[in-house]
Amino acid sequence: MKKFVNDPKQFVPDMLEGLALANPGTLTYDPASNLIMRVDAPVPGKVSILQGSGSGHEPAHVMAVGPGMLDGACPGDVFAAPPMDYVLAATRRLATEAGLVYIVNNYTGDRMAFEMAQELAEAEGIKVRTVIVDDDVAVDNSTFTVGRRGVAGNFFVIKAMGAAAERGADIDEVVRVGEHVNSVTRSMGMALTSCTPPAKGTPIFELGETEAEMGVGIHGEPGRERVQVRSASEIVDDLLDAIVSDLPFAAGDRVALMVNGLGGTPISELYLLYGLAHKNLVGRGIEIARNYVGEYCTSLDMAGASLTLVRLDEEIDELFGAPAAVPIRVF
Amino acid sequence: MKKFVNDPKQFVPDMLEGLALANPGTLTYDPASNLIMRVDAPVPGKVSILQGSGSGHEPAHVMAVGPGMLDGACPGDVFAAPPMDYVLAATRRLATEAGLVYIVNNYTGDRMAFEMAQELAEAEGIKVRTVIVDDDVAVDNSTFTVGRRGVAGNFFVIKAMGAAAERGADIDEVVRVGEHVNSVTRSMGMALTSCTPPAKGTPIFELGETEAEMGVGIHGEPGRERVQVRSASEIVDDLLDAIVSDLPFAAGDRVALMVNGLGGTPISELYLLYGLAHKNLVGRGIEIARNYVGEYCTSLDMAGASLTLVRLDEEIDELFGAPAAVPIRVF
């Protein structure tokens, strides 16, 4: 294994400590529950937003904490749901009188942890709601999921809910915004290589020298099809065929387009993909009003990429443009 | 080879086209000379700043074009200096009556192309100056370099010169600022893996399963030492020993610290490195006043990282904090 790591078991805490040291004025780190939070959270009167999920997907979600985005993120170990007691501790710490909303990507382990924490928190009188993200069109049901998986589209759900909460929306409204964005967001990814969790030390699945996995999950779960490596144009066309036909997106739509790297793919290749996706969508009569090119939701060091489309309406467009301040590019 | 690419010979133009399509309001792309430029360049009365260098180091330098940074970047092919006639064409297009400054990383091929272009441009009456960047402490002289190599510290030279030019500094002052920043900037990197240029299709050098290259160059040039893979702490300590002792940096110094990924290393590992570097420097009595964690100057898909320190004074600190608007994080 070739990674920057000391004790592989301490990979996540060591990474979170580095993140907090790099953002002393804006982020606070509580090692007791793996919690990265806004330094000023909970903000009195504001609905708080908390995201969990496994680690290994950075910048998701610990680097999406800040004004206009998440109030906190409590990740689990690499590719593992956060322990329920971490979620509960984070809930107690972040909840305000306006309440707290969980954003949960649709994986069974994450849902269990957050459902249990919600139940216990509500028994303590804390107002908690949950928004589920399930933007991945690749497969219905999968290794760790009943229903569809939540992947990079999560970023857009955070962005819109964070903006709504920041301007004082109540908990029902914050939940409505999140569910609305999720309902018009579709993603699909593909892997050129596997990835290696630090504590495992070997690749999590096998992919031959000339193979690619179309529709791969962000934990290496199987996708739609194991294919021979093909041209960038063919990859983009295949991904967009699946995404566009799913909602479906149609001529005349205005969209946000994200080209998300999975961790081991350089940004030069992501911009090459952006150009191809841009031309594909313009050819369909779809207008790209906002674009996001970079790493947003990764799978450790996996070489690969995902595309995400969000159908914009006036409300979503305005929320996407609202101010936010986190360690990653949000506009 | 597993990459997102159509025709490998068209990798650079395809990437640049994607970059321009993603930034329609701010960047212009001229395929005739591989030029990415500010949409409003040349800005009348302002000293223009142009960077060349090979491709394969993205976001350097084409994603560092915009207000407060570069006016243009004219990259060559992957790991190849830009052709002299591209540099000359870009010079003619970007120069103002206030002049134009080249920022050139110290590689023999780049220096030749820019020196010839400068000579020809000056013969046409264009005012041109050059700032050489040579921040890499790893080795004196190398495969493609007489003297020290220019690596990720280049970002800081661009940032300061861009800020100075934006506020109306004349050409002598812009050059002085660039040389001043370069003189207090030191970097060193290390590779965990090799990298694969699209047109070559195979790794550019060999690195065994348990080997790492300390002081690697950004084109895979040999560094100081081929070592066995070691802990992240040992790597950080070795890199900082080399960097700190070189200037030297000393207790009481205020610095900017960059943890730069070389392309194939996920940001989780970069933040882990940041935490270790932060504690190392604090232990030496050095204050980290600014930090930059992410990818700034890469080597395609190489797994690895570099550290850069800049000794801040009031002038540099203020220029680093000046506004800038490019597709990457600049604060």
C-alpha cells in the first residue's frame, strides 16, 4: 500500500485533526464523536444541518462544513457508517430550538445509525428531521443499499438546504428544499481503477488492466456493467444517456452539471470530460447554467469520475448562488 | 493505460476546450497557440503576466488565469515546453503599453522558448521581462534543468505578481515582487508512484511496490534518494528538514504553508499531511499564518505530495490576501 498514513487505524482522526488545524478560525473538531463543526455552531434560531456517512469520500462531507452549507459532519471510519452514539452526540451538540436536519445518503448502515439517533434525540425533546439522498441512477438496490444509492448529488442537496437554513427557513421548509433538490438530481459514475482503504491495504475489488466499471458505487459496489476501457466520448455519452433518460431531462431544461473526480483522476481529465459533456448536452437542447468541475465525492484513490445533473428552477438556481464559505469550491 | 481521453495527441487541446467551455464569462481559448486568457485581456494600462510550461501540471497554469493572477497561460504538450511561436503569439496578443512579464519555471526547454520569444518581441518594440521560478530544494541541476527546478512555489509567485499588477504596479515593480517572493519560497516533493502521459501510455519511470522517490521532479526526474515507503510523519519530517534548513526558516518566522497533491493522492491524505506539517513547524517556533491544501502543481496521475513554505513579510502577506478570481482556491 502506498499512502500518506501513520497508523492506518488512526487515518480518519489524523485527517480530521489536519482539517481543523488548517481552518482554525472556522472549524472545530471534537475527537470524541469524529465531529467537524462550524466554530459558531449551533447558531441560535437557525435550523442546524448534520451529515454523516463513511469517510473516504472527501471532500464529502467534512470539507462541506461552514456558513451556507453544513453545521457539522460526523463521519464514520473509511467506508463505514458513523456509530449511532456519534450521531446522537453530534445531534445534542448542534440542535437548536429551530431543530436539526440530517442529510443521509441512502446506505443501509447510515440509515440505521441516523434512525436510531433520531429516535433517541426525539425522546429527549430535540426536533429532528431526515432528508434521504438517492441520486445514483446506476442500479436499484446494491451491496449496501435498498433502493438507489446517494452519491455526488449530495453536494447540491447540502448547498440548497444550507442556503435556506442560513436565511432563516424553518425546519419544514429546509426539509422541503432538500427533498425538492434530490427529486431533480441524477448521477452516475464509472471506475477506471479500484481503490485501497488504508486499514485494508489492498484494493477493495479487482478490475482488469483493460476493464472499467460503469455505474460503480462510491464504495466499489458493482454497477451496471463491466466493460472494456473505451474513449472519453463513449464514456460521457453512456453516462449521460443513463442520467438524461432517467428523470428525464429534456430540451429546454436549464441544468447544473457536475463533473466529479473519484480521487485518483487528475483535474486535466475532468475538464476534458466537461467539454465532452457540455457539447453532448447542448446537442440535446439542454442549457448548462452552472457547472462544477473537481472533486466533490470521492472513493479514496479510485481513478474514475461521475456526472451529476440538476434540473434548475428559479428557486434552486437562487439557492445554488447564495453565499457559502467552506474549504471547497461551491460556485 | 486507463485515462479519460479520446485521441491522446489531442489531450491538451481537448482539456483546454473543456476549461474554456466551463468558464465562458471569464476565460477565452485560442487553439492556434494553446492560449487560455482572461476574457478581458489585455487590460489597458495594466502589466500583463504570461506563464508557459508543459501541460500535465494542472491546475498549473491554465487554471490560474483570471483577475489578480495570470492574464494568460500558453502551455506546451504534456511535459513539453510551449513552442516558441506560441509564446510569441501570446505575447503579441497580451502585451500592453505597460509591458508583459513572463513567469518561467526553471527548465531548459521553457527558458529557451521564452528567451527566444522575448528577443523577437522586443525587436517588435514590445516591453518584456522575465521572472524565473526555482523553488525546489531537492537537487541542484537535474534531467531538464541547470540550477534548481521550479515547482509548486510558482503559485505564490503568480499570486503576488498578479495582485501587484492588478493594482497598477509598473513592470519593474511587478518583476521585483516576483523575484522577492521566489527568493523566500522553498519546496520539496516526493512520489509514491510514477505517472503516465496520455500519448506515451506507460509510466514515465519505474518505482517498486515498496519504493518512494524523495525530492522527485514534477516530470518524474530523479530526486535526492530512492527510499522504502515510510510513515507520513517520517516523510513530512524529511521534507521539512530539507526545506527549513535551506532558506533557512527560523523560529519567529511567519510562513505560508502549502500541501500540494501531485494528482493521484486524495485530499484526505493531504489534510493528514497538513496536520503533521503544522505540528512540526509549530514545534520549531514557526507560525503558519496562511495555508493552502489541495492540488496546485501536479504530475498527471502521480501519487505523491510536495510541501512549500514562503516566509511572509508585510508586503507578501498583503499581496497573498488580495482579491483574485480563478477556477482554483487561492486563499
